[in-house]
Amino acid sequence: MEFDLPRAAAILVLIVAIGAGGLIGAGMMPLQTTLMMVVPSMLVFGAVAFAIGVKHGEFRSTHA
């Protein structure tokens, strides 16, 4: 399966949505805190990890 940018972004959003849904459903913290603090930080972390992974993949493919 090849991953292009829209498919990878959709998978990232799906993972964040599942995590946020779990936190909201479990009642771990207030809804406002989850939506205003946790979800944005999950998206930023996912985007940073994705960018690092892409750069590492590019490095491995050119230096193999």
C-alpha cells in the first residue's frame, strides 16, 4: 500500500479522533480541556513525528 499525503493525513486525523473519542468517552477530563488542549497537542505531535519519519525515510532511501 502506497501512502500519499492525503491518505497519511487522513490516517493521522483518524488516530487522533479515536484517541480523543476514548478520552471523552472515559470521562478522564472535562470536554473543554480535551478539545482545547489535548487534541491540538496530539495533532502537532503527530505532524512532527510524521515529518521526522518522512525525512528519515528519505535519508535511508538515498544512503542505502
